[in-house]
Amino acid sequence: MTSKRRRHTPEQIIRKLQDAEKLQAEGHDVAATARELGVTEATYYRWKNQYGGLKAEDAKRLKELQKQNDRLKKLLAEAELEKAALKELAGGKLLSPDRRRAAARHLMATMGISERRATALAGLARSAFRRTLKSENAGDPDAGLRTWLRGYAKDHPRWGYRRAYHDARAEGWAVNHKKVQRLWREEGLRVPVRRRRKRVGSSTAEASQADAPNVVWAVDFQFDADETGRAIKIASIVDEHTRECLGGIVARSITGDDLTAHLDAIAADRGLPEVLRCDNGPELICHAMADWAGEVTGIHYIPPGAPWRNGYVESFNSRIRDECLNITSFWSLTHARVIITDWKKEYNTIRRHSALGYRSPAEYAEICTH
């Protein structure tokens, strides 16, 4: 049975070297001295080279310095690891618990650091990191509503949670708007809001007030293109009180005669408006438009370069641009007519308008008592 090799501490080595000096002073040679110390001659010479001339207090101080050096190395290594981890997470701010949880998992997977350090760097408590989310739980009570919201956002990618809330209530979901907003945000379905430029202008004429249906119609044009690059011109007519889209033309070009013929078709069903609000486009300041209006319908021209004076139809144009034109590629003029007509029908009958108490324009027009 072999005995385990004993390791000497620096203090023990220095004391043995002091004993060796006394033995050599008494006339012992190196071999005898090593035998007295219980070590080999090679070990004796190694000790002498490493600890020769030191005292026990020096060895104790050296040992403390080595411990401090090891501790500093460890701190430096941890600091470098944290620096590398922060660089790994430099893609953006971690504002939500979901992003912090994902960042901690990423650090653990890519850098192999511990859960404690990963959650600390991500700014998340370990209990929050380990907690099972309701969305990950098989028994999530909101799983059905989440599925409905995802389908709703897929069908209407530019509609927000407010319209989703009213449609969900209409379909029988017993939820309030705060829960719909929370689930909408958790599912990543928020619609980014485009910032609008601030415009400053003054009108040169008295603006007509649409205080009842069929008082003010607003007319405006916008353009798009098909896959071959050919232009598509779209005319939209909106009742400023009910927000209804009364009609519109989709063609390669639209003249004043085309517009007046379309206005006659709408007036045959609804009657003529008191005022027609429009800009100073060539189709609107032509003789054909003046002859059509005559003395029955007034035409209110907004100041040149001030489209915000025709705000209702401009708002409608931004909605059709955002929810239809920007997400659809037209391969022909006929295709554009079908898609735009279907969208306008959905706008009038299904799409809820916040200014109308989250009713559709057609629904509001039916209950309007003016």
C-alpha cells in the first residue's frame, strides 16, 4: 500500500530550508541534509532556488499575493465575459420581459454562461426567467382569443387592436379593450404608426361644415401602377358627415366628363350635395364641372398646396393607400378595379370608424337622424 504524496506549504519549505542550513553548518553534505529533510536532492535544490533567502513571514505574504492575483484574474475574466455578453446583446434595448428572457436564453446557448449570470446581464430575475408563461401553457385560457386575433390581423394587417376589440365583442368574445390590447401586443401584432409632417397653411375661403348627410361631398384623385408600370388613376368621393365612400372611378385616365357622368349616377340614387369640396386639379376646374354644378351645387376649392383643407378625403386616401394599394400588386386594370371596389365595399360595411363610435359608415348612415 503506497502512501499519498505530501505537499508542503511555503511556510514548511522555508522552515526546512532553515533546518538544512543548520545541518550544513554542522558539516552535513547535501545528500545527508536531503535525507534528514525527507526529500530528494532535486527537490532540495528546487526549494532553494525558489524560496532561498525568504522568511516564513515573506512566504505568508507571497501566498496572500498569489491569492489576490488569482482573484484579480478571475474578476478580469468575468469582466471580459460580461463585456462580450453585452456586445452580443447590442442589437437594441431590452424593454420587455419577453426580450430579456430571449436574451438570457441566447447568452446561455451561444456563450455557455450560467443562468444566474445570463439573467443578471439581461436584467431579469431568475424567478421570472423560470416562470412558465400562460402562452406556453397548454391550458392557456386565452389560446382561442389569441388564435382569433392572429387570424384577424392576417385578414386586416393595417387595422389596430381597437377595431379588433369591437369586432371581437360583436362576435361574442367577453373581453375588455385592455385585455385585447395586451394580447395584441404579446402576439406582436401592433401596427407601426407613421409620423405625419406638420403642415402650416391658411384658407382663403370659408370652409363648409358637413353637419348632416349629403351636405358636403369631397372629391380627390390618387395614382398607383400595375406590374407592367402603367399608371392607374383612382377617383374617390366621400360624404364628409357619414364618412361613406359614395363611389369612385378606376381607369388609366379620368377626364372632367368622366367625373361628371359618375357624379350624375351617384346623384340619381342619393340626390345632389349642397357643396362639392375639391382641390384645383385640371379635372375639377374644367368647364364640364362648372356646367354640371350650375346653380344647384356649390364647389368649394381648397387653397393651392393645402391638401389638409380637404382632410376627410385625404384621410380616406391614406387608408386605401395603407390597407389596399401598398399591400396589393395589380397585374391589370381589371384586377385593380375588382380589388379596389371590394375594399371600398368592406370600408363602408365592415370597417369600423373611430369617429363614428366604432361603427361602420353604412351602419352610422342608417341610424343618422339629421
